Amino acid sequence: MNIAPNILSAVNEWLTPTFDQETQAAVKELMTTSPKELEESFYKNLEFGTGGMRGVMGVGNNRINKYTLGKNTQGLSDYLHKVFPNEPLKVVIAYDCRHNSNTLAKTVADVFSANGIQVYLFSDLRPTPELSFALKYLKCQCGIVLTASHNPPEYNGYKVYWQDGGQIVPPQDKEIVNVIESLSYDKIKFNANESLIQYIDTEIDKEFVKSSIENASFNTPAEAKDNLHIVFTSLHGTSIKSIPDVLSQAGYKNVHIVPEQAVPDGNFPTVKSPNPEEPEALTMALALADKTDSDIVVGTDPDCDRLGVAVRNNDGKMILLNGNQTMVLMTSFLLKQWKKAGKINGKQFVGSTIVSTPMMMELANSYGVECKVGLTGFKWIAKMIVDFPELQFIGGGEESFGFMVGDAVRDKDAVAATLLICEVAAQAKAAGSSVYKELLQLYVENGFYKEHLVSLTKKGMEGLEEINQMMINLRENPLKEINGQRVIMVEDYQSSKALNLLTNEESTMDMPKSNVLIYYTEDGSKICARPSGTEPKIKFYISVNAAIESVLEFDEAEKFLDDKIKNIIADMQLS
């Protein structure tokens, strides 16, 4: 077998006594039976992406295992001691329903404790937003959650949070990575100091539920809550630990939970993908909604940071909303409530991202509130709260089905967001309207924006090369025209340059560098190309819009925009 020198060097390291016999045996097995898998497992180190570090579980430096997570944790421990030299160090650790999450979480706790750091470890699986809440509540400097979000069952991952409750951002993430990369595996301290590991559960749970209700409740009358029928599914994930309690304690009695999906299970046996962005994931919930004549369906991903929502249209049929639609509905509701309470005075803001709907800007402007736009990933919205302490954060979201209400949790939070969308639905129904009608009215008032995501999966080394080449081509041979419309502006977030093709003027963008390209056309369309930071995918985000003067024009305008999206996909050969 011909193994590349860099891969052979990594493989040989994993065959030394630094690694246990079980690991060495697994490496030898790959060498004899699966050379391609060996190559994939060792050709590079796992990297931190937009949502932390995710990967397939197995042996090797490009896999999630006790050694890769141990090395990350050792490096993070060293970094914590350096940054907080005179403080008692505290970290909190949570994990989700994925295979090995509990044992990997204990390994991470062991390494922290072996480095003299106090560890708070949840005794069972918990939603990711509860980790962010617990970090602030317990006044820790750092938090870790073991999760791979909605990735397939063979994946796991490791997300790092800082003392503000948000995920780490540049330059800090690079500083941590540099410490990790300078370490050798034999420097990992695996021998736990058990006296420094404290298990936590009910106290944090109670405070988290209380906080969620306080942040996402808006004086909805009891009668309105009683009149709303909700279907909820946790998709075999962690949200079953919190959302039923939050809805119940907030006063929602008519909650129908999909029983087949209520038990946490890392195999996700009833779905192809436990991702509420995928319509198939909510099939069973939609069936239960029709059976119970429910008004709204909410499904959450395994670690409970994203939510998918379905509501009834004007014909009484359940339809799935996309992340942009739920985001504008919840943002509009929050702005309306803040205005009603007299709390808007020009010192507030909402947050969004560069790949999300431009409608967020229109919505914020209509209330005299600033809309701050960051890079993809909720860590950037959390960072806005840190960067602008003089402003109040109302709420914010991104197109990938995430939303954050207030700043008690500094990450996308499907717990509070589920309660919030139920508040929207209950109040709309009580007023003789519906979530769907409210959405159409927003289109009349702010413009009808329609978005579509094209996600192309390219696995392995070859896939990574293909994705890189696609981005190179888009940069070196920029499109001058898309679907018959002139491209008038190109923003390259890797070079931090924006080029106006009408004037040929180039300007510098004040935003961290990221491998993202955005094209704007003369008819107001926006097309964004971005490789995923946590999955083997390249994503194309398409946004088109049209003005409508009444809801009666919606159907015709939607067909026009659907055709425009199809033509853009065909013209860019994305299908």
C-alpha cells in the first residue's frame, strides 16, 4: 500500500505507546482493510469551523476521539491558565444524545480537572442553549458542549464558549488553535482530579426554564394560550429535557408531543436526517398536526439550537416555513412588543447575518431600530452584544433556522424561540388572524423577499478540492451577468473588498475575513457562495424580491419569484 509521507508520519505517531492498545489495533485494522478510510482519517487535523469542530468518530487526527478532544482540551486548559493567571478557573460541560457524547464529555472533564480547573458537568444530556446559560449563571470562564448539531449519526463535535456565554471568535479562536497545534499528544493529562468535577442538573434546569419564560413571554392571555394547539417533536434530541416544561409552565396546555421521536437516540431512527431544515424531518409531526387539528408544528434539532416551524395557510393546509420567514415573524413580533411597551428609543438593535434575508434591514428600519449584520454563525451575533454594550439587544437570527431572544443565552436557542413562536401564533389566532396571515402582511409592508438555499455535498479529500476550485473559479472569473441581469456589486469577504462594477470603484469592508462571495444584480437579487465551516458542503444562498401592494398579489408574486430562483439556479448550473 502506497501511503503519502505526511499521512504515514501521522499514522506512525498513532502506533506509539502514547496511544492505548485499542486505538493502535484500530489503526492497524484500517491499514490492512481500509486504505481509503485510513487516508481520510489522517490526511489533516480537524479544524474549528463556524460552529466549532465537527467530524466523523473514529481513530486518527481527522476524527473525533478521546485523543483529538483531549488535545483540544489540554490546549484550552493551557490557554485558560495563560489568560486568567490569577483567577480560580471554572468550566461547564454539556453534551447531547449522540453516540459517545457522555464518555467524551467525561474525558474532556478529566483533562480539565487534571489541569487544576474546576469542572461543572451536566449529569445527563442537555440542550446546547442551556450550556450558554449555565456558563453565565455559574460565572465560568469557559464552556464546552459535545454535539454535532444535525449532522448524521456517525458525527460528533466540540463547541467552545467563552465567559460572555458566546462561542469563541477571532482572534481568540486562532490563539487557542495555535496553542493546541503546538502540543504533542503525549502532553495530554488524562488522569482526572475527581474532587474538581461537580455534577449539576436540577438547579440549573429550573433557572434556565424560568429565564426562558421571562424572555419569551409577552402578556398573552390565558384564553389565547388555551385556544392554541401545538405539535412538538424533539427529533430524538435534547429539547425533550426543556421545551415541554417551558411550554407547560408558560401556560400552554394543548401540546401534542410526537411519541415515536420523544426518546433521545443518537441513531435518529425515524428520520433520514434530524435536521428541521429538511421537510422530511417533520413528516410525523405534520401527520400528528392533521390528526389533532393543531395550529402550529415545532421541531428542534438534536442539540436544540435550531427550530423548524409549520403553520396552516389560508386553505387550512400545513406548510413549512423557512428560517428566514420564522426569523422575520419573530423579529417583527418582538419589535411590536417593545414598541407597545415604550422601550424603543434608538438605542436598540437586532442581529442578522450576511447570508440571511435583507428583509431584516427593512423590518428594523420601519421601527427605527438598527440591524447589525455579521458573518455566518451565531457567534457573530453574540459578539455584537459584547461589542456594543451601549445598545440593547432585542433579538436576532440567521437563515439556518436559528433565533435568539434577548441575551440570557448567547447562542441560537430553540427553547426560548419555541415559546416565542407560540406566543406569535396564540396572539395572532386570538386576533382573528394567523401566523401565515401575519407573514403575508409583513411582505406587503416591507417587500416580499423570498430565499432559497442550494447545498452541494462534496465529501472527502476530493470533495474539499472540488469546493476550493469552485470558489477559485468564482473569484478569478467573476460572473458579469446572472439570469440576464447585470451584476452590479461583488463582495469578497476573503479579501475584504467590495467591487462596484458600475463605477469600477473598490472599497474595503470592515468585517473579519471569511471565505464568502456575494453577487448583487441590478434587479435586487443577491447570490451568496459559501463553503460550510462544519460540513463537506458548498452552499449558495439566493435572495430575490418584489413589491406587493396587497396580500391578493401574493400568489402571483410568489410564482414570479419562484421562476426567477429556478432561472438563477439553471444559469449558474447549480442543480
